[in-house]
Amino acid sequence: MRFNIVTLFPEFFASALQCGLLGKALEQETVTVRLINPRDFAVDRHRSVDDRPYGGGPGMVMTLPPLAATLRSLEAPGRMVLLCPKGRPLDHDLAASLAQEPDVTLICGRYEGVDHRLDSLFPLEKVSVGGVVLNGGETPALHVLEAVSRLLPGFMGHEESSADESFVGGLLEYPHFSRPEVFEDLRVPEILLSGDHAKVAAWRREESLRATLESRPDLLSRATLESGDVRTLKELAKGRRRAARNCFLALVHAPVLNKFGQSGAVSLTNLDIHDIARCSRTYGLGGYFICTPLRDQQQLAERLLGHWLSGPGATANPDRGEALSLVRVVDGLEQAADAVAERCGKRPMLVATSARGAGSLTYPQARDLLEDQPVLLVLGTGYGLAPEVLEHCVGTLRPVRCFSDYNHLSVRAAAAIMLDRILGDDG
């Protein structure tokens, strides 16, 4: 496989191209690398490759003439990859796709970036190696070079080496151990010393699932799971439920806004109680509060709960009763917060929700809050939470459809989506 690397600093690659398996692959011509410097295609005596950006601003921009001449000089550029923060994240699937190509050209940006018009001149694929800012594209180019090369036949020496590695099949790799058997009182797991290959394979699979669940649960949604993996993941997930138990919901019926923007109270809805309770149970929440100061509404809610918890519904549909056992009817948010504090030993942070605005908290930020303290997620009815409620909240969660021109979900639908974004198995 042939790599063309377009870089202003070809010397950057000198050491990396001589080391380890990559160095051997170059010696054996499994991989060939050509380094091309755009300065060699500059037309002025200073060999200039950059200039000030139009519109002003700090830094310099890589100019088009040297870059375009460089790329047009390549007889077989193959797929052209521009390393930049705006690109598609480098992953195993992309590396495997590039490994099928005979030629790949890697373009290393520098300074503030490359003149945007390069996109219109060449079929560029933008690739990023992470959410960080680097001095240039040389380090990312090495990422791509090594990730792709190790997938080529003969590169690893033992084909099974690459078959078991992290991200192959969508999971992180299991932990490895070697001699000595005991080091500073730390022992190799007994199962690896047993000689029972079936048990070792089962242990490694479980550890791979554990590592993925703990460190990269987002991978599980696309992972290739085997028979029995779901059962294993359910057992492993028990250790992740503390965050869910720290999460509580409060459905506020007063004070909320009416369609004229005035504060008032609204009646509760049977479906809101049922469906949000079932979501609360599914995601393992600590509790769900119905907040209304209206006595007739409180009595209505208690009759409904009584039917499913101790009346005929308890026998007819015990699963429904299990979900509704999380529901507690209170006068308002203050009473709900008191109940959470009594249970958790710490007063909860109140996080508002809204269908309007940009929000001040993202879903990952809300998830992080749950690691250390209880959070009461405040849902509104009517036309949204009143200002006197919002002033007691530390922030507002980003709307479900923040960038849509239509964001009018029912509160129970919005609650389900928000809970999945915060506590879902792939989050």
C-alpha cells in the first residue's frame, strides 16, 4: 500500500518511520511512504506557503497555489484525506475502509488551517483524531498511517493479533497479563492460569464487555454481541446504577405558564403519571414527584395510585404497580426537594427543562452531576415552568429538539427522550 504524506515538516516523520512494525513494513515494502513538501512547489524566492487570512484575525492560512500544485503532481493520489478538527472521527471502520485502497494521500494542515477552497478543487475526506487542537496534521497523519497499516495482510505477523484488538467487533479489548505470576502482591487472575481455554475465553469476553460498559458505553449500540452478552451486560450494569438512583423527576402543575404567559395551575393527566412512572422505573430513578397544591388533584392522583398499588390493579398488572410505586404526590418543588434530601442525605440540585431557548446544561453535563449528588429534574406542564420555579434551578437542560422549528412534544415523550440521553445504556 502506498501513502503520500503532504507536509511542511517531512523531518517530523523520520523517527516514526524507522520504529517497530511500521519500520519493518517499510523495509519489506508492505507499506511505502512518500513525503511531499508543498514548499517545493512554491513559486516565490521565499518558498512561501502561507498568508494572512481575508477578513482579519490572528495567525496565517496555508495558501492554495503550492497545495494545489503538490496534489496535482501526484500520479496516483488515491483517496485524499485532510487531517483537521472538523473531520469525521478516525475509528476502526474508517481505517479498515482505507486499508482496502492501493493509494492514500494524507494532507497535513498547519497554522490556522487550509484555504477552504481546497475542498472545491479536490475530493477531500476530512478526518479528525480527537477533540483537541494540535500544532498541525503530522501527528494525526501518523495515527492514520499506523491504524491503516496494521490492518494490512502480513503487517502484524500473526493475523489473530489484530482480530482480538480493541474496537474490532465494536468492543474494547480485555486486560492482558504476563510473567511474573505475582508482582508486589499483585496476582495474575487465577482463571488465566487454569489451562481451561473455554473458561479463559469466557472471562476475556466478560472483561471486554466490562471495559466497554465502564469506559466507552457509546460503543455498545453498534457492537456485535454474542449469545449471552446481554445477560452479562445486565449483571455488569448493576454497578452503574448509582447515578440513576441519584436522579429524581418532578412534574410541576403549579406554578406553570398558561398560553398568555401568566402563572397558574393546571390539572394533572392520567397518561403523564403512568408513562413517566414507567420511564422512571425503566431507567432506575430514585423517585418521581407529582407537584400540585390543588387538593382535588392530589386526591385524584392518590385514588389512581391506590388502584394500582393496593386495589384491583395490583393483582391484574403488578408491573404497572411496580412503576407507580415510585410516584409521590406533593404540594410543590420544596416538598419534593425535602423528600430527596431525607432519602439521600443531601439536598438535590434542581435542573429545569424547557422546550424553548438553547439551555445552559447539556445531557453529558447532567449525567456528570449525578455522579456526586442527587439531581431533581424539573418538568413543566401547561406552557412551561413559571419564572419563580426557574430561579431556584441551577440551570436548564437543553431542549430535546434545540435546533428544530417545531419542538412541541408531550411532557411524557420529552421525559423519555431526556432520560435516555442522560442514563441510556449507550451513554
